[in-house]
Amino acid sequence: MINLINIKMSRIKYGEKPKTKFLDEEQSVKIKLISHPDVKQTEKLLVNTCYGHANPDIYDSLSEEEKSSAIKEVIAGGTLPKGLEMTGKFVFLVENISLTITHCLVRHRFFSILQRSTAVEDIRHENYVMPKSFGRNKEYYEKVKNWYLQGKELFVEGVEEQGLSLQNARLLIPKNNCNHIFMGFDIKAFNEAFGQRMCSCEEPIQHNIMFEEMKNEILKLFPFFKPYFKSHCEIGRCLHTKPGTQSNIVFKRDELHRKFLPDTYDPDKEDNLLHDQTRDEMNAGEYLEVEEYIGKEKKK
């Protein structure tokens, strides 16, 4: 039974039917640059920290052509680390990503992260980001969506009739609900994360999308950093470019990763895979249309 006193005093949405949108996980990611270091001060700091051996303010004595040349040399020479740590933070808001994605991101030690909490609000109106592979078989996809909607019904029943707390009831909501996260980092920390999260062998596709879009936003302001950002897959630093039984254990390597293996490597003997296809092969499919439901009824 619904307690009428609780209705007046609570932020819980008593009596409301769940509203649900199913979104394509690749097309739904939203990136917003909140704040960034000063462009001129960043240029000045990079040049002074790398070339200011005798004169720590050498930047001010250079011509515009010399400044541009110095910045290009600094980036090409790979002598940036300490200077990059001092440039200040970029802060991004990333929206419509799953909990799988956010839980991976908090592992980056030099990121400052503020993640949305699902324990302090009624999440019966959550939307979901769905992989394309779910939609390859229409009949199967209908079963999948029905399972998600059934979870919403159990959430509402648990909160309104069974006395469940929101902390416990949220366990009935699948973790590919739409979450948001604030991320703060310096350029050096971002580059390390970018190199790892752009992996096309095993990283979730939403990682690839969000880091590519953040890189593009940074390059709009700091185009001289373009040569600095490289996927670890491109340069052979990625774990999945290495031989060994523990280096690649989920998907079959794609061509980008196979080219780094020695000619003598025999994947049939040395790989211990879960799947015999690449990540992209297993995720293939048409982009999913946005679908909206109230309760279990689809809106037209």
C-alpha cells in the first residue's frame, strides 16, 4: 500500500508509470567541454619549461615564428611530460554512458572524477544505451526490451509496495542506464588514458567515441597537440599487440593488432579467447532507432 503521508513528504515519484527511452549507445554519447587552461599561457609554459635552461622566461623574447617552431619541436621531441602536468586541467561533462564505462574510467589515477549517484533519486524514468548487436534479430530485441521494462515494474513495486529503499531497488535497473560524469585532467593524464581507451581490440565502443570526441574538442583550442595523441594500438604499446597467453583473452585480434606479432606466432596455440571474432565483427549491426515507452506501452 502507498503511504499517503509519504507521498507529500517524499521525492519518490509515487504512482508514476516508468518512462523509458532505448537509445543507440554509439549515437547517444554527449561531450561538453566545461573549462580548459589558457591557450597562450599553455604555449608559454611548454616553451619555458623545455627551453628555459638559462632564461626561464625565454618565451617572451622569441618572435611569433620562433614560438611556433619551438612548440612544434617540443611536441615532436617528446620532451613534454613535466610541462604538460603543469598546464592546468581540462574539465569535461560526459553524458549517456553506461555504468560499465564509468567504472572503467575511475581507474585512471590522475583523473579527478565526479560521478552521478543513483542512490539519491528515484530512477524509474531511466533511459538505456543499447549496443547495435542487440537489434540484429528483431524478435530477440523485443524480448530484451521487455526484460528491461519488467525490471522497471519490479523497481516501482519494490519501492511503492514492498518497502525497498532506492539503494536496494536500483539493483533492478540494468547498468547500461544513462549516466553522466565530470572528468578533470591535465594533458599528460589525458594522453595516457586516450592511448589506452582508443583500443579497437577490446575496449567498449563508448570509450572510443568519448575519447575521440574529447580529443577533438581539445584540438580545436590546442591544434599543436595533434601529433601527441596516439592510440597505443598504433605504436605497439597496447597489451593486445603482444604475444603471450594472457595478452589477448577476449576477442580475436583485428588487423591493427596482428601486425605487431612475430611471424612465428601461432594464435591457435597461444591465444586463449572467449570469442573467435573481433570486437567490431561481434558488434556489427544497424544503428538502433530511439524508442520510447510508458510502462510497457510503446509511444507512437
